[in-house]
Amino acid sequence: MSRLPRRQAGVLLPISALPSDFGIGDFGPSAHKVLAWLAAAGQSYWQLLPLTIPDNVGSPYASPSMMAGNWLLISPELLVRDKFIPAKALSAWRMKSATVKYHQVTAAKRQLLRLAFHHFLETATAAQHREWRRFVRREAEWLEPAAWFLGLKRAFHGQPWWQWPKQFQSWPIKNPERLKRYRPQYEFQTWMQWQYHRQWRELRRAAKNVGIRFIGDIQFGPPLDSVEIWSRPELFLLNRRHRPVAVAGVPPDYFSKLGQRWGTPVYRWSGHRADRFRWWLTRFRLAADRYDVVRFDHFRGLVATWHIPASHKDARRGHWVASPGQEIWRRVRRGFGGRIIAEDLGHFSLKEEKLRRAWQTDGTRVWQFGWSGLPHNVHAPHHIPQDVFFYSSIHDTNTTLGWWRDDARPYERLHVHETYGRINAVNWAAIVAVLASQADGAIVPIQDYLGLGSAGRMNRPGRIRGNWQWCLPRRGLTPALAHRINRLVRSYGR
């Protein structure tokens, strides 16, 4: 696998956070304006959060499908441009909010897209219908079960699959005749995935034209109420009722004294071996098709997974179970031409480091974690190696300014002052340190460039509600800010 280009810079900014008249950012004009701003700021990367469908509280890491795209990101304005919906229909769907209100947005966007779908069925050309059907056939391996799952879930009022009528609780459905009445829901889901695909491909082409590469996340595992568990239960450690025997998480760490109990089923690796890791091959093929660089979330899970007994309420009493990361890679690398960043956060043992080297990935480091004062802190700016992506903060931490004001411990403040002296703007001290480091990649969340405090935080691990809602101020990406960033990027050879 080829190495990532040296000394590149980028911005972490979720699509959902872009300014919008429809309650949530999307692939439309606002995203294209961000591309122009990133190019003016001298950036090479636009890093995103997962583009999968979020759960009911907005988390893209707990998606009902790990392969289907987030239809909430479909741009109504581009649907009008492509004549899939009349322009006059848009005014009724406009909503302005300082944050993403997922329940409100989901209901409104679904109705708007259903209107567009019916308009398409009535007015689309034969060529457009053929394009849609070609997409469905090409992506059938993952799209067919995903579209049926999402369609049935909608038909059964959002209930989890184990509360559906018994004949629909597993896939494939034994009597296909039972699906006939739900066929319109299935067709609507495939159409939305096609629209998502069309608009995302257009944005990627525009990014390529201005020299911007997309970094996209691939999550480690799915939640229980997902198409993966419903359609492929043999790949997960479940009992006879298809309920988890154990769930995934991480032991107590910096983020939580109780650890993190994600509640997601863990893999039954014997099932993946029997399938010759085909499910993983499909996931990586999709990731390579959608992104220029893949950030693999919780890469450590490919070495071992923290198994928590399903009956336990927190993650303290779990244990590590080995994962076949080397076997997966031997299968994946043959058909995967993309590049990978391992979300390792520097906490790797020799086994994890060996796997990262085998996968030829770049690691990750975070400036906020670098101030323990310990001599071998791998996040300290003077210890940052070349083969990592160095972040000022990440989506799971506070913003840099919020960390400094609200979270930094006294000894961390002391070490920051010993390094930088008197600081007027700690976010810019972190930004300069990241850009000046030896790291191949330097990524700064847009909140740090904007100097936002804790109100700009994207996620608080361990908290269920109130996350993933932050939105970029409409006038946040100014030419003056782009000019300042560009000067810094050039100064540090990025």
C-alpha cells in the first residue's frame, strides 16, 4: 500500500454541521462552498464523521446500516436542480435552527424525499430509471437487505427488528409473497440510496478538481438493531434468540472511569472465517469507493475486543478477546486500493503496533493528550513521529479552548505554560504545534480554528443525548480566516 503524501493539512468538519435552510447540512451548495474555502486555506484534506444513517439521537457510530448512506444529507436544492422536485415545493420545508434537531429534521426530510420520489416516478425519463436500476443491481449485495430492513422498520413504526411480526424477524424472508405489500417502502429506500450516491459522487468530483481529499470513517461494529444483525446473525456472538451474549466497549480510560459500554454485539469470528471475510471485503470496497482515505475507528478492535457480559451495566468487568486482524488484512488487501488511518490514540501494545505496521496505516495523536509531563507521552508535540495524523482535538474531546477553560488539570496547565509561556489563545498554540510537527497529516477541527469553547463540542462519550448537534455558524468560514490558515500552512511546509 502506498504511503500518504508527506506534510499535508486538513480540517475536521462533519457534513451534518454545515449551514442549511433545511435543518441539517447536506451535499448541496454549502458543501461546495466549503471546498472552495478549504482550497483557499491551503488544505489537502476534509475529514468527516461517518456518512452512515445516524441513530435516533444523531450518532453516526450507531447506525442501523453500516453500508447505507445517510439520506438526511441529500440536498433538496440539488433535487430541484435535477428536476426531481418542483422548486415551489421547497418553501414549505425550510427550517432554521442553531443546532441539528434530529427528530424534527428526520420527519421533515423523509416527507420531502417521499414527495420527490413520487414526482420522480411520474416525470423521470427512461434513462433516469435505467440509471437507478443499474445502481440497485450493482450494489445489490448490501443494498437489498439494507433497503428491506430500513423499509420494514419504517412500516413497523420504527420498532426494533425483534418486535416485528415473527415472519419478518430474519433474512431472507422465507415466503417472499409476504413482502409484496412492503415493496413500495423498499423501492423508496433504494431510490434514496441512489440519490445519496449521485450527490456524493458529484461532491467528490468537485473536491478532486480543487485538490481536496476526503477522509471518511469506517466504524468497528454495528448496534443490535441493525441490518447486519438482522440479516447476518451468524457473524455475531448471539444466543438462540439472537440476543447478545456479550457486548463491546472499552475499559476505564481517560474518557470514563466506568469505561464505555457501547452495547453493540461482538463478532463471532468463526462465522467470518467460514464466510472468508466477505462481509469485511464488501465494507472496505465501499469505503474505498466513497473516500480517498479511510479512518478505521477503534482499530485496536482488530487485535482484541473488550467483551462485556451483556447483563453488566458498565464496562469495568469485561475482558479482552483476540480478533483475527491479520487474517482480515490478508483478505482485504487484495482488493483494497485505499489508504488507512488507524484510530489508535497512541495506546498500542506491541501486538497492535505490529498489526498497524502490517496494514501500513498511519496512527493518530492528539495535542490535548500531550501534557501529562511523563517522559514517554506519545502525544507530546516533541514525540510526534512522521507516520501519524496529529490532531489538536477530536470529535470525542472538548474543543481545545473548551478543554483549557473547563477540563485541563492543574499539572496539564503547568506543562503547557512551561512549553509556551504566557498564552493568549491556546487554540492557536495547539494549531501551530500540530502544523509544525513532523506528522504526515495535521488535522484541526473547525471549532478550534474558530476559537469556540465547550459550546462547540460535538460529542461527550458516555452521554446519550445532546451530542452530534453542533452547527457551523453561517459566517464562520471567512476569507480572512482562510488567508491566515494558508499562511500558517505554507510557513510549516504543508
